[in-house]
Amino acid sequence: MPTASIEVPLPLEDLLPLAARLEAEKNYALADRLLLRALTVAPDHPDTLHLSGIVAFRLGRRDEALAKIERAIALGTDIRLYLRNISEVYRSLGRSDDALAAAHKAAMLAPKDPVCWHNLAVIQYHRLELDDCIASAEQALALNPFLPGPHFQLAEALLLRGEWARGWHEYQWRFNLPDSAALMPQTTQPRWDGSPLDNGTLLLIADQGFGDVIHFSRYIPWAAERCPNIAVACSAEMNPLLRQVYPPARLFNAWPACPPFRAFRALSGLPALHGTRPDNVPCNVPYLRADPARAAMWRERLDRLAPASSRRIGIVWAGRPAHNNDRSRSTSLAAFAPLASVPGVTLVSLQKGPAASQAAHYFGTAPLLNLGAEIVDFDDTIAILEALDLLVTVDTAVGHLAGAMGRPAFILLAYAPDWRWLLQRSDTPWYPSVQLFRQTRTGVWDDVMARVAAGVAHQ
């Protein structure tokens, strides 16, 4: 049934709370329509411009968002909230200095607003100004010690610096972030403290993205030493991988199938119980292996498709668009041009999702085998990795797969990387076969790819 056109016979003082509620409920399309209608009759109303800019940002219209919030700042009198929010818009557009200036000004105008200090900490993290980031997060927590956002930002900064004792403690606050409650069971049973459970079931929850689940699954055998009856709540895509890590585990993919349990813990909470530090990472690699029959099938296929004497280099240039830091971690197939110019290589695309369409416009020197559409599941991906000489990937689950298999991989990192990769090192204690290539400037991949190409050429 067609949707009737929406009329807005409301005064602004009534319309703005309604639009704000819709934005908070993530009904961005309807909020957008209301606000655009309001701006036709009140084009210079600062609060309407600001909220319309926020909604435009949520919908991916970042340039429009910037123009509207900048205009709101120019027209408004109390601009603390506008500055607080425009800092993130600037950051998303790669305007790091403007982001920092806006966040600083917001914090100075509203020094008692902990969210302003949290926003400033986020900007400082992405500039790798970690001392300042920690200080800003701590200032936010001095104003409100129960805000999860500053705790989580503090955790990321501490973990990135290798201060894992305090970092793991702060990391537990992520379960208080918005939308995280849905990942946890509704239960009165306790969160597991690491002590032995002689009977009953320990529930482990694969609480983050695919890469995180692969990464943290190394701790399942450690947990099983303390409670052999393990159940794991996970997405169906993870089932074949987790069966390898601990075959006796009961895996389920929806809460109604959850068995009775005595205690629970998120997979990402296990390093804290283990007492993991950079010098004692459990590294029982490989803990994932390809199915021999599927590996043989893919190897035979690549033998037919790739030039016999060439080196087969798997490539992945983008992660899931829904990832909260995808703009920083992903790049384009075009950025891999230096690698495509290395003599004697065949590129093998493992790219999935919308970015895979870029392969249709590839004009590089090296042959490109585009396998993305043929990859059904992670078992296929593992089997293909087994047949490659090297994987070159941005920071995605495929990199974790290669690392967990002990396969050689180059992982390309944003200037401010995920905390697990630490700072100023080309190796990682998590995966001995992985080499890290870091951006030296935010958003710039040219020198990274030049170093990758040189590394491949000299192998």
C-alpha cells in the first residue's frame, strides 16, 4: 500500500522533539522528511539545521551534514552542542585538525559536559595523541563515572599502548554501550570469573564481529580446561570454525536454543581472565585448518586459472560497510595498483560485499582472478588461503583467518589502528605469520602499498 505524504502542521517547538525522538530511534528516513519540510519554512533556524545535519550524517550524506551544521554554528547563539557533533563530521571527512579544534572548543564552552570530553578523546585517539586521549576520557569519567563511552575509549587507548592490565578492566564497559545488551543473555546467572566449574555448562558468547570471534576463539580451549562443558552462542557463519577450535562445544545460533548454564562470559572477556599481556599471548597457531578435500578442489581450480609460474597473492581491499570504523580501515582495488605492477604475480580477489564490484573495472598489469562470488562460506575462504602464496588485506576477518591458519599475510592498518595491533611494530604477538603495514598519515594508502609491493618483490 502506498505511503501517504506526510504533512507537518506542527510548530517547530513541537516538531523538533518529534524529529529528535525519531533520530534516537534510528528512524532516520522519517526524521529526514520532517526536518526537510521544516527547513522549507524556517531555513535559518539553527536547531533545525543542526538536527537535519545530524540526520543527513546518519544517512551517509556527510557533505550536506557539514554544510548544515556549519550554518547552524554561524547562526546560533548556544553552539556547544553543535561543535560537539560537528567534530565527528570533520573527522569522518578526514579534516582531523578541524575536528580537534571543534572538539576542544566544545569542551572549553561546556567543561561540565562529559560527552564533550568523550568526543574529544575519540578525536585524539584517531590522531594517536594517546596521552591526551586518556586525559580527556578520565576527565569525562570524573564528571560521570558511569558513562560507558569514555570507559571504552580509555580501554582502547590503554590496550593500544600495551597497558593491558588496566585496559582489560576498562574493556568490560563495552557491554554497557548502546545496542550491546542484545548480545548478552537475559539471565540471573553470574558472569564467569575464571574459576573451575566441575559440573554444569559454561556459556561463551561470540559477542563481536567475525574477525574478533576468530581472534578470541583461541581462548576456548583455555576456558575448557576449567569447564569442559562449553556452549557457544554464535552466528551460523562461525559454526565450522568454532567446531575446529573445540569440537565438544555445543554451538547454537539463536537464544531459544540456549541450553541451561551455570555461568557465562563473552569471548572477548576471556583475555582479562587469562591475564593476557603482550608478552604472554596464547599463540597455539595454527588453530584453524582447511578441509583437505575442499582445499584440493580450490587448488586444482587455481592451477587451471593462474599462470603456472606466478605467485598467487590473495587480496581484500574493504571490510563490511556497517563496521563503525570502515571508512578508516577500507580502501579501494585501485589502491592495490603498485602490487599489481610487481612482475610474476597473479592477484586473487577474495573480496565480498558491495566493494567486490570494483573488480569489473580492474585494468592492472597482473592477472586478476575474481573469486568473491564463488566463495560461499569461511570454509571456502580457508581452502583458498591454503592454495595462496600470500594474502594482502585490510584489517578484516580474512586477515584473522590467515593468521589463525599460520598462513603468510600482510595486513594493512589505518593510522590509528584497532587496539590489538599495538603501536610501531610490523609483527604481532597474536599471529606469527602476519606482517603489519601501517599508514603514516590518516587516510593515505599510497606509501603503504608502495611498501607492500616492495615487500612482495623482494620475497
